[in-house]
Amino acid sequence: MQKNKNREEKTRVGYVSLIGRPNVGKSTLLNRLLGQKISIISDKPQTTRISILGIKTTRKGQIIFIDNPGIHKPLHRLNKRMMSFVYSSLETADLICLLIDATLKFGGGDEFVIDSLRNVSTPVFLLINKVDIIKKEKVLLLIDRYKDLFPFAEIIPISALKGTNIDVLEENIYQFLPEAERVFSKGELSTQTQRFLLSEIIREKMLKYVEKELPFMTAVLLDKIEKRKTRGRPLTYIHGDIFVERETHRKIILGKHGSLIKKIGIEARKEIEEILKSKVFLDLHVRVKKRWRDSANVLELIEQQ
């Protein structure tokens, strides 16, 4: 009895790919699961542009979540790279979680996502998100419809925003992961760099204020983060470029007399100061770079920062 009592409990470890159409709540779910913001959130499509790893470590093991860009038909090099991240995660994941937005009608985009799973042998969960704002009868109708479209291993209604059934989801995930040693140390939450997170926070604040096609045509590149002193007090100086493709877009982001870029900078600086625990001087410039979405060099700089 004593021998069994002292034996270390076997841990379950694996990669879980979060997929779905744009704006169904994947990043909100990841942040909820981790209890901390590591992925930016916006109501604009294609907010997430690369796959972001979020690491949840418990006594049971370690779940390595992959927050992917929304699945869509790509038109530019940027979008093709975004979809390459998604398809790569489908190949490497131990489990796939397909999120749908319970408030949206089923359409061609949903069919496209389902079709992308046809040749996948990995178990797939269906997560019906936003059940906190719709009637139970509609949830049941969605379950009836989707169970006939694909052989899901589990169907779980959730609310990523409110946390509904997140404990149930986590419990079910562990049942589908293999027994293995932990990949990351206990304190690690993500593999992304701090520089990348800061650039994403700036982009998140910008997405809050721009409309129409402009969110697709903007990117943020931080080329300088320096520790300085002003009047003897520590300060973090950050210089960043916001890329747009047209002069008209540059003027929109700047705003009248620079009012909008100032507002974006103030909101981003406040959140960055909370992360860095330091006073921050945020120096942002809006630059026109034609067809940057089709430039391999620019895309690599943005992804690797």
C-alpha cells in the first residue's frame, strides 16, 4: 500500500489545436483557460495572424494550447501563411477543438472548416461558444445539426467569456492526451516573446478604432525596446512602426491633428506599463509600405519579433 501511495501519478501531456472561423472566440477561450491574457482580442476578423502557444500546467499534466488564425480562403501571402499555421497545427495536435459561435447562422464558412477536417484522424471536440447569451433550445438544435456533420469525440457547450463549462472542457481534454513527461517548466505560460506581445497590444488598440478593410492592411513592428533613465527614474523606451498600404490609411490612423494615433498610444502604453512594471515612453510612427502583405521579408520580421 505504501509503495502505491508514494508512486508518482502519471501525467498526461499533449498539444490541443483551437480552430474555427474568424471571431468565434478562440483567443478569448485561450486567455480564459490560462487565467491570463497572452492573445489579443478584437471583434475584427483575422485578429490572430500566427499560431500562439499557451501552456496550462496542473497536477494532472500539461495542456499546450495552439491558438490559430481563423480559417478562411487566403488571398494574400499573409493569409496563406496564416492558413499554413492552421494546417500545421492540425497535423501535430493530439486533440483538435473546433469552436463555433452559437449566435451565428451556419454558412459556407462553416462548411469550409468542416471540410478541412475530413482527412484528419485526430480526435475533434466541438465547442459551442457563447451559450450564455442564447436559449437552451437553440443549443440543442446546434448539437443535433453538427453531430450529423462530423464524428466529434465530444460536444461541449461553453462560454469563453463567462467561463461556463471550462472545467468540464479541461477534464475531457486530459482524457484524450497521452501519458508523457511535461514539455515546459511549471511557470511557463507561452512561447511567444515579450516583444511580440507588446506589438500585438498596440495592434489590438488600433483595431478598436479602425473600420472596414483597414484592419487587414495594418501591422505593427517594434524595432527598439530600451531601458533608459529620465530624471534619475527608470523608463522603457519603445519605438514601433505601424505599416499600412496606402496614404489614405495612414491619414485615418493618424486622425485629425494626430488625435487617433495619440489615443491608440495612450491606451497601449497603459497596458504595456502594467506588463513591464515600468514607466513607458511609446514612440509610434505610421508608415506606408505598399503590398507589405505580400512581402516575405516584412512578414518574417513581424513574426520573428
